Amino acid sequence: MKETWGSVVQFFKSIVRSHIVLALAIVCLYLPSAFACNDVNGINLQTAITNAENAGGGTVTLGAYPSTSPCSLGTTSLVFAAGKGNVRLVGQGKGATTITYSGGNDAIDIGNWNGTLTPFVTLENLTVDISGGYSACTSEGIHAVETYWLELKSVEVKTVGGGSACSPGQIGVNIDGSQSGKGPGPCTGGGCQFTVYTTLLDPTIRGNFLTGLLVTGNNIINSANATTVVGGSISGQVESSPGVPNPSGEGITISWGDSTRVLGTDITGWQYGVHIVDHGANGAANSNGPIAARFEVNRNDPTCGAGGADWLVDAGVHASSFVGSGFACYLDNSGETAFSSDANGGVTQTKVRGNPQTSSLTSPVAATACAIDTGTGDPNSNVIGSICDIYLRNDGTTSHTLYVKESGTLTNTGWVGK
């Protein structure tokens, strides 16, 4: 009887164990893996993106990955293949879906230097945290090369690196044009493509970066064209040290860029808020602006220039413009920059190239602020605006979400979808 009862007990124990194993297997299948990053269908994130690309396009959705249990890439970059495109990667919101990267390259790579444009890639409602790669000094959050119509919507890129491990060397977002010698042939012979029409809507870039947003190329004048930043913030302050500015970084660096526009963005906590770079005999960054932003950069710096400035324009740069508030110090070494300030953001003494100016800024070239509006439906025939105004359509589709007013002053026509 005892043996029979013992057998029964063992039988029921084996059933319980098997059900526990089965339950754990199911949980492991549907919960985010600690060693991989899966979409809402349980498919590895890189595989899901590749599948969408091979299918001609699609949307890949990530579920909740809070910072305490992030979607970890480890040291492997997430890649959007060159020449594919037509893919949207959508999360649940900044902080709600966090992708972490601890390598020394790029967390997210979009396109490549191979002469083939990568069209219509969208990243939306995500946080990309590259703090784990800080010690390498070379990692980047998002690196886009030879892309067409790239959109970053409500995307946060951050690092909390610091200390004595290395000087700041990371880049938040890199919008990268063609580079000579990197394609199958010389860029001048058609072997490379330019990066065009990049939009950052409500971005958050913050941390101890070398550069928060870099618009660049190499040896090709204006190889990164028409980058537009709308709203959001670009801050050199790290979460662990609020109020402490980045001692050597730049919020936005425009190098080999053309028609870079910044509309209503907070740029705070950097050595230089915006730096437009000249490349001497190789040519300068041209026609950038309006940079319509609120600046708060080294406001109390007594040296102005040696220690930092709200914005810096190199000699040789052509036709740039700044329209904003908070100017406390700027360096216009080009002599061709248009600028005006909205009551100096409460600052009554402004320094130009280190020399105090007791009056408000005056513009050598007229500069007018651009307006940003939102709504439903086509703005043509419905919304009044002037050249350089922006309209965000909340029921838009591809090429009909962001509109720029390209003609007419105080008219309801001339809105062009981007």
C-alpha cells in the first residue's frame, strides 16, 4: 500500500514539475529576453527589421522596455540596410521603450557609404541610451548615411558618461553625407549620394556628448542637405549632474551642411550651443538657418569665446541666420550672419567676440522668426503663414505630415509637403 501510495505521489509530482516547466517556457517565450531585443511578436528586433526590408517595407513595433529592463543590443549595432528603407521602428514613448548599447560604434546604423540611398526610414517614440559605450569614447546613438526622408519623431538619445575615463567623445545623432573615398567610386563621379531631407520632431538629446547633433560629410560641400529640427531640447547636462554644463561639447555642429533649420528648440548646457564650421580651401557650410532657438549656454562666462558661446560661426561661412532668445555671448567670425534676439531672453548685456555690447542685439541683415503651427488637414487654402513657417499635420501621411511655407507672405498658399 505504501509503495502504491508513493508511486501516486511521484506521479503527481512529475505532473506538477512538467506544468511548471511548460509555464516557465511560455513566460520566457513572450517576455523580453535578457540577452536579446524582441518586437511585440517575439521576433528578434534585427530579424524583424530585416524581414520588413526584404518585404519592401513595414512597421516594426517594440513593446515596453523601461530603463530598468531595457531592450539591450549589447555591443552589436542595430542596422537598417543600405538601399532598402521604407521601415518604421515604433516604441511606446521616450523612456517607456529604451534601447541600450554598450559598444564602441553606433547603436543604430541607417544606410552606408555605398552610393545607394536608403529612403523613408522612421524611428518613433524611443529612447536610445549609449551610456554603456562611454569608455570607448567613440560610440554614437544614431548614425544615418546617404539617407532620403529620414524621420526621428519623439526620439531621445542620451548618455550619462562622465568622470575621468576619457574626454567626451560620443555623438548623439550623426546626419552624415557622402564621404569621398568611401563609396565604390569617387563621389564627384556619382559613386556616392548626398543625405537629404532629415527631420527631427520633438527630439531629446542630452548628456556629456562631444556633439549632440552633427550634420556633416567629408570633403564634399553641402553633402548633408535640408536637416530640420522642430521643438524638443538638446542639452549638454547629464541626468546625474543637473545644472552642470558640458565643459567642451557642442549642441549642434554643422559641417558640410546646407539648409539646416532649427525651429523652437532649447539648446542649453554646452560650451558652444551651435557651431557652423568652415573648411577653408575645401569650402564652407552654406545657407544654414534660421536657427530659431532658446539659448542658455555659458551665460556667466566672463571670457566669451575662449570659454564658450551661444553660437559660433567660422570665418568663410556664408549666409547663416540665428533668431532666438537668451543670447548672452556669440561669435560671428564670418561677417555674413543674420541675427536677432527676442529681448535677449532677459539679458541686457551681450558680448560679441568677447567685447561687451550694452544694447540689445541688432541685425546687420534682417532676420525674421519662423512660426510653427499644428492642425488637421492640408494647410493650403486653410492656414495663413509666411516663408519658412512650419505646419505639422496630425492626420498626415508620407510626405504630407510636415509642411514648409516656401512662397507668399501672410497668405494661405505656398505650403509644400515634405
